[in-house]
Amino acid sequence: MAGAGAAPGTAQSARDGRKGRGGRDGRVVTGIGTRSGPWAYSAPAILSLLAWVYVPMVATGVASLLDWNLTTPARFVGLANYRRLLADHDFYRALWQTGSYVIMMLPLATAVPLALAIALWLRPGRASRVYRALLFLPVVLAPAANAVSWQFILNPLQGVTNAVLVGVGLPGPGWLNDPSWAPLVIVAITTGKIVGLNTLLFSASLSAIDLSTIEVARIDGATSWEIVRYVVVPQLVRPVALLGLLCVLLAGQWIFTNVALVTQGGPDGSTDNAFYRIYTYAFTFFDTGTAAAAAVVITGGVAIGYAAVRLVTGRIRRAGAPAAG
Amino acid sequence: MAVASAWHAGVLIVIVALLFPLFWVAVTSLRPANELYSTSPIPWPMSTENYRDALFRFPLRMMLLNTVIMAVGATVLQLAVAIGAAYAVVRFRPRWTGALLLLAGAAVFIPPQALIIPQFLAATHLGWRNSYLGLIVPQLAACGLPILLLREYLAAIPASLIEASIVDGARPAQTLRLVVLPLLRPALAAVSILVFINTWNEYLWPTLIAPQANRTTIQAGLQLLGNQEGPTSGALLAAAMITTLPVLAIYAFASRRITNAFLQSGIK
């Protein structure tokens, strides 16, 4: 918001007032006047956000105080839903698993794409461009189709993965039917997208690197590895930190779609996460009150997390908007 | 030479790992039903029966059409709304600019699951279940991101251009139409691509608001097909490929444009 010096608002409104024949008080006969102008242009956006985001959010807050299954009349129950939620073992497990997903995904979302981006950057050319395009492809693939593919190749009895494993004498795991493997599969599917996106973002940061620093290092006799390690990587600390923090905040969301599509939280709740819990309470158990209470608690957690990130990254914030595909 | 092959090998290993499921499903979808679990990487003997099954036993074409209509509708709607808001804050510099941007920015971070019950009830009360209105209009909840992005692009237009049009007596609508929109065209393309892909891939909302097979989108539809009794796995794989092919085709022609769209919106 470091606006370039423009005409001050007063001069601007004087001009508008003059041209809009309606007089000085800002009422304009033809067109949109200065007073109503900004409102008229932003009203659709403000109303959309109120209608589909902020009013629903308040409604969720109200619903968290009701006992309601969408069919019988709602009954006010105070904080009973929150008490029930905080006594629910499944809710804690979902929270815990949301955290462990983040821990599993963090290196895959930062170190792997960073290495790929640097590798592609070191050898520019047609091969690099093709590779980068192929790495990005999973980002645009529909998750629903992707889920079908993974379920098919990981079929424990007939899938190609286990056929190969058994063929070389290894045991074929149950993958999505096995509580210890299923979360890893979800992480693998989700990371497929994040690797491509983050490689692209790191590549962009690399192209902005100050080439004279590399030239100086080369003149000083640094090897390519030393240049990467001591010149390039230190200049990428900010984008890496930023994408890492975004990963912490958004991993739960990215995971959600794949959990909903591939495992529905199972087997034995091993792939459940916080966001899928809200969905389960609401649309599997039709327990609107508990779902709303969980939504309030989790949104509060996200808000606190976001505020913390803003505090930490006040300076790197300008480098990235929260677009995560 | 050894370094070069190590480089190619390293990158290719990741690419193969990422794209293997797609490759395998593409191959398998071309096998006859009794060869579905063959481990040969070549689909021979080849058969189109899975595709015929998918296209004629499921309302797949209807689902594709629904998805196109939803994605185009949501993109147009979100962009229209976002252009207005971005233009309002850059052209008029109202005192509440910060508040509007906060409203848009916070909306990006609110988990959609926290809003989905009231959204679902509202859309149901409006009679929008299994309708295009129900698929499209609630996507306005996602207009926060395009607002933020377009405002960044708009703010980068030299203020003198907008001022000059004001001095020349252009009304705000004329400034928007004749000065701002032509300059904004590349940005609009980038943001449209982003919104379109996000909406195309949307899964949760269509399953809730349009559960009926011929009224839903391809994403929700694939899940419905998977749960049905009749269809064989082969038809499901073919359906997944049919879902993927338009995306692949667009990506093959416009990969640069698409990656740029993600890049600009992720870095700006």
C-alpha cells in the first residue's frame, strides 16, 4: 500500500464535483459521483463476502450453541456442544494428526522443491523448461481423477505397485487399508501437487537472484557446490521460510480433499484431520451443533496461527500472497 | 557427461514418481476388461470398451458440461465483482480501503468447512439444490483472492494515466472501460486461469449442493461412479481419463501461460 504520489483526494473530488452538474454536495446527476463511487463499485464484492463468508461465519457461531440435526427444531444448549467436543477422543486425534501431517509435509514442501529448483536453474535450457512444466502438471490435475488413479495402482491384491514389490520379493503392504501406511499415502498424494507449485515459486525467486554475487564468488575460485551452498541458498531463506509457514497453515486444507476422496478418514480414523472432522460431524452424523463448535475452534486456531505468521513475517509478507492453488 | 546424466536422472526420478499414477491409468484405461490388472506397460491388446462404457453408461457428458458451466460462471462472476472492488479502492482511494482489503484477505484464510453448513442451508432454502445457480453463486465466497490480486495489478498502473483521464473529463465508468481494463488484460487472463482451475477442481461443494448424478460436476461425479454397484473399475478409469484429457490438452498448449498465472499470483 505504498501508493505512488497521486492527486490528493480533495483535488480529485473537486474535479468530479465540477463535472457532475449536480453541485458541490457530492450529489451527481449523471454517472457515479465521488461519494457513492467507491461504494457503488465495491458493493457487489462487499455484499458477496458478507452473504457467502461473513454471515455464514456468524451463523456457524450461533449454530455452535444449538442442538440441531437440520430436521427437528433447534434448541439452545449453551456451551454443551463445546463440552461434548472437548471430551471427544476423535477430535483430539484429528487435531494431533493435522499436526503430524504438517510435520511430514514440511520437508517435502520446502527441501525437495528447493533442490529441484536449484538443479533446474543450474542448467537452463529446453530440458529444464520441459522438466519444470512436467513437474507442475500435477498442480492442474483434478484431485478426484488423481484419487481414482492412486486407489487403482495401490490396490493391495491386484495393483501394479504390489505386483512389482512382490515380484522383487518384498512384502506388499495393504496401503490404504493399513492404518500405518494410509496417512503416508495421503501425504504422498498431496505432496505431488505441492512439489510442482513450490518448485515453480522457488524458480521465480532464483531468477531474481543477484547474479553479480555469483560472479564474485566464481572469481574468488568457489566451486559450483560452494556457490549454491554459500551464495544461492542464503538468498532464498525468505521465500523458503514463507512457503514453509504457508505450508503449516494450509497443509490441513490441502490434505482435506484427498482424505475426503481417497480414504474418508479411515482406516480406523488413521487419516482423519481437523477439517475432515468438521465435515464428518456435519454430513455423516448430521450433528450440526458439534460440527459448528469444531468449526469455531479450528477457525480460531487458524486465525491465531495466521496472526503469529503475520508477526513473524512482517518483512517477508510482501513477497507472497496466500495463493496455494 | 556423468554430471549431466546424473542431473537428468535425478530430476526424471521425481517426475516419474509424480506422474506414474496418471501414466498407469492412461495405459490401463485402454486395456480390455479381463486384462485390467496386467502389469505390462503397453496396453496390448488394446480396447476402447472402457471408454464406451464410461460415456454411455454414465451421464459423463452431462457432468462435463456442468463442470464447464460452473467454472466459467464462477470465473466471470468472481472477476466482475473483484474488478469493481479493486477499481474502487485504486480510483477513489476511500478511507475504508484497509477495511475492504482485510475483509477480502481474511476470507481467503477462513476454512471453507467452517462456512459450509450455513451456505448449504441458504442455498437449499433458495431452492438451488441440483441447479447451476447453486453450483455457481456460492463460489462468490472465494472472491477474496481475485480482489487482492487485481488490486495489486491495478495499483501498479501509473496513477498519472488514471489522473489524465479524469482531467479529460472521463466519468469513472469510462476510465475503467477505456484506460484500466485494456491495461489490465494480462492480469485478467492470469487471474481467470487461476480461478477457473480452482473451480474446475472444486470437489466438496458440488457433492453437497448437486448430489444428483446428471446435475453434478465431474469431480463429484467420479466419486458417485466409484460408489455405484454396476460400473467396473475399467469404466471408472476411463472416466478419470476423460476428466483429465481436457486439462492436459489445455496445459499442453498454454503451460507457459498457466504457470505464469500461478507464479504471478503466488509471488505478487
